[in-house]
Amino acid sequence: MIKAIVLSVVSSAVLFSNSARSGDFDNYPALESVIAELSTQGLYNKEQLNDIFFEVERQQVTLDLMTRPAEKVALWKDYRARFLTPRNINNGVAFWQKYHEALEVAEQQFGVPQEIIVAILGVETRYGANKGRLKVIDSLTTLAFDFPRRSEYFTQELKNFLMLSKEQGLDPLQVRGSYAGAMGYGQFMPSSWRKLGIDFDGDNKADLINNPIDAIGSIGNYFKENGWQDAPVIALQANVSDTVNTEILSRDLTTNSTLGTLKSQGLQLATALADSTPASAFSLEGDNGTEYWLGFNNFYVITTYNRSIMYALAVFQLSQALKEAKKADEQST
């Protein structure tokens, strides 16, 4: 009888050790598939992955935030007010002055203006002060398996995160970030970090979580690889005639017209740019009513970082405010 009990206990232990220990995601076939795929790549074995996922917790807050991101529920005037604050501008100037050497090198190497890189950091994490508090693996696993609309994308990001963790020597259960799984100063998603994150200070490690210099270089590299051009104008605010054709207004995240065509349809602005310059027009509700804007190539490159016109315009306007504030500070000293 004792022998039978011992055999039963041993058999149960063997079965348990060979089965997925996946915590909140127990018996998810999609998770079993991820574990099987990753275990064949040599970075983890199945037991290690089972142990990791046993600790993962489903995050309802992640699902809630994904269904109502700020860009979709706020008016432009309210969204803008979150970032164009005296504190954010002053802190941005201080960050710029502290890391001016790295920013100068990044601009020279990638062609991206220093103020744009600083503005990205200001919008994303307040220059590293708010990198996110949720466990990245919790967020990515929740979105991969319980957010069907973007399950494929987040499954890939989950796999990339686990590979990144091994490559960078990170504990996947300890890394924290945004509700969407973005990390570090610049809030890079795992795939972007692996593809475009760079070592910018020569220490042989692309640390985007703790190293602002690596973050600066990686943002510059990101924009260069996504089509940033050496162009003087990112966006322009326009006036409109009484006969403006509002059908020219677009929410597309790309240039779909030309400056000349938009001007002929009732948009009025003073610029030396050629009429053949690719551009798109859009409108947003500002403090004083409807604002009309033209976005050019680099404006829409900014939207590759976050697929939102309001986001890109906030980055652009913060960059201009930072540039003006830094100039004023230098003139006063």
C-alpha cells in the first residue's frame, strides 16, 4: 500500500513537472505554442518558461487602458495641456543641458533635431521620471492572449521581450513599463529595442531602461530608420478661407496631397516651401476653436512612434517650446 502511494506521488510529480505551470494563463493553447516555439531557440528550456509564466498575472487594467487610450478620448486642447506645461518645459531644458553632448552627436549622426529627441522623452516618460509601473510580462501576456484584436502583434512582442531579456541580462519578471509593454526612457517596445536600440556610450550594452544616453541614440536611430528626412519644416498651422473645402482634411497617418493642392482648396499659410512638397491637412479642437494644420514627411515619421496625430503634434509643439526656452535661458546667462 505504501509502495503504491509513493508511486502515485512520484507519478503526479513527474506529470506536474512536464506540464505547463502557467498561473493565470493555465491551459491557454496559445501560451503552450509560445513556450514550444521559444524552447526550440536555445535561450530557454520549457521548464524555465513554465516557471516564468507560472508567476505571470492577468492585468485587467491593461485591457481597460487599451480600449480607451488618451489620444482617443481627449480633445486636442486637453491632450496638449498634459505635455505643454512649464514644469515639463523646464525639466526638458535641464535634461537637454545635461546631455547636450550626446544630443549633439545624435543630431549629427542621425539628422534628427535635438529638440525632437528631447520632446519624445518629455512626452513619453517626463525625461525618465515615469517609465511605467506594470510588469511588462504581465501586460504583454494579457494582451497576447486576452486582447483578440491585436493578439498577433502582442504575441510577437511577448516573444521578443523574452528574447530581449535573455540578450540583455534582464529578469523578465522584474522589468516594468507601460500598460502596452513599452519600456525605458523612450518607451520602446521589445521588437523595436531589439531592432533599433543601440549602445550609444560605448559600454557594449544597449540599456534603454537605465541609460539616457543609449535612449537618446536609439530614438535618433529609430527616426532615421523610419524615414526621417533633412527637411526644415515638420508642421505648419494654417488659416482657412471662407470657401475652404473641408474634404481635404484627413486623419491618414501619411502625406496624401501636396502643398499646392491644399492651398488651392482654401488653406492659407506663408511658406517658402515648393507647391510640390508632400503634405496632409488636418484639424483639431484647440483652446480658441478649430485649428487647421499641415503635416509634412517628418510629422508623419513621428506618428510611427505612436500612431496618433495628436501625439505627433504634442511632440512637435513641445520641441518648439523647449527650443525657445533653452535659447532664452542661454541668453539670460
